[in-house]
Amino acid sequence: MSSATASPSKRGLPNRVKMRHDRHFVEELAARSEPSVGRLISVASIEPDPHQPREAMGELDELVQSVRSKGVLEPILIRRNPEASEAAQTDGAGAATYRIISGERRFRAAMEAGLLEIPAIEMDVGDQEAREIALVENLQRKDLTPFEEAEAYRALAELYSYTHEQIASAVGKSRVGVTESLTLLKIPPRVRDAGHALGVQSKSLLLEVMKAADEDEMIRLLEKVSSLGLNRSDLRREVKRSAAAPSRRKKAYTFRFKSPDKKYSLSLSFRQSTVDQDDLISALEQTLDELRRLRDEEPPLG
């Protein structure tokens, strides 16, 4: 696939463009008369991409204040809305002219700040390449969790046939770092949820936790990291101690019942440590069936 093997230089801004993150660049967009890589676009003619990879926009208050005081310092990436002409032809609907590739937070902040125009760079790309660019641009965020980062890497690999090397080149990370991030996707969902709840979001710590023998041990280690503030070296030693300790067999489950008139009591033991009600009822029914069979096979007395 051509988009998967394209050089990273073809994504984002052209190499010849030196982006300056100050308002002077934005002012130049309005002042230039010759063709340029960016221009001011009416916010009313732009819409977000319904398929963009970022699920939550997060808090916008600080960004809105920045936009009000300094303007939008970095242009958003847009493309022609593929649905605009189709909608106009079918029912005359006035669909937005442009669709965002990346920069939706800046776009929303600009709208909230009351801006009528926003600096934008238009790219001539189709649906698939636009989503590919959006994924790569989304990976430049500083607030990604290790799991969000890993899921984005997986999308690039599975949807666009990126190798680990190509992902690393596109996002400016090492190949080893990309491979380690993808390894995090093997963490069981229950452990992932526990890490999120306990605030353990360090990739290096999560990789150490993965070395534990089972899910319960992983969660125990996460709790220790959260409560004691263990670093990676501390956690590595803890994992080794846990692996060297004698294995603790879980206690078998035993169901006990005593009749209300105290004429008899019943004890039923299982090999597993946890048993639900259906398992218990099934075991009791099998026991009753066996007792009835033995009764029917016994010769009559006398």
C-alpha cells in the first residue's frame, strides 16, 4: 500500500516549511498574496472528522484562554469534505466545505473563543490517507496514556500495514519503544483497568508488572506501586522475589449446609477455589442421581 510505505517527510508539513509557533506566522497567512501552504479559513466552512481517532477532547479552558489572548499559533490540517458535493447534488444540503484531518482541539477552542477564521493547511488526500495522517498526528500528543499510544500503533500496523520501523520513523520514536508499547496490549483487561484506577500509567512500570505469574499478582504489584511509590528497580526486585517465593495454592472451595432441625449436616468440597451457584446445584443434582441409581440397584431386603 503506497500510503503505508510513504516517506515520513510526506506527512504533516512539507520539509521546506519551517513552522514558527508565534502569531507572526498566522499574520503572514493573511498578508501573503502569492500561493502559500496555509491560509485563513472560515470556521463555519469546517467540520470535525466523525472518524477521527481521538475519542475525548479533554479540558479546553486553558487552550481557549490561549486562543483568546494569542490566537491559533499552529494551523490545523484540513481537506475537502468528500460529502459536501454529494449532499449538494442530492438534496441541496449545505454541508461544510472542509473536514478536519488533525487539530480538532484547536478548532473547537477557536469556535469557543469566538474566532471567525482559523489558520489551516489544506491537503489533497482521500479518506484512508487522512485517517492515517490523523493517527500519526494524534501520536504527537503529550497526554497519551501508554495504552492509547499502543492502540494507535496497532491501528497503524493493522489498518495501514506499517512495520515497527515505519511507525518509529513516523512518530519520532525508537523501534524498541514502539515494540514495547505494542507488548502492553497483552495485559489482561482487568489488570489494565486496575492500573488506570490506581493511577499507574508508566510504560516501564507496566512492562515490569507484566512479568508477574498471573493477573492477581499483577494487580498486587500495581497496588504496591501506587501505595509505596515503587520505581522500576524496586518493582523488578519485587517481581523476582515473588517468582522465587513458594507457590501458594489457592484453598479449595467447600460448601457446608446444616439442616434447620440439626438432624444432619452436609459438606461438599470442590477442587477449584471459586464456585458459582450453577456449579453447586449441578454437583448436588449429580450426587442425588448417583444415590438414586445405587438405591435402585440394591437387591430387596428380606
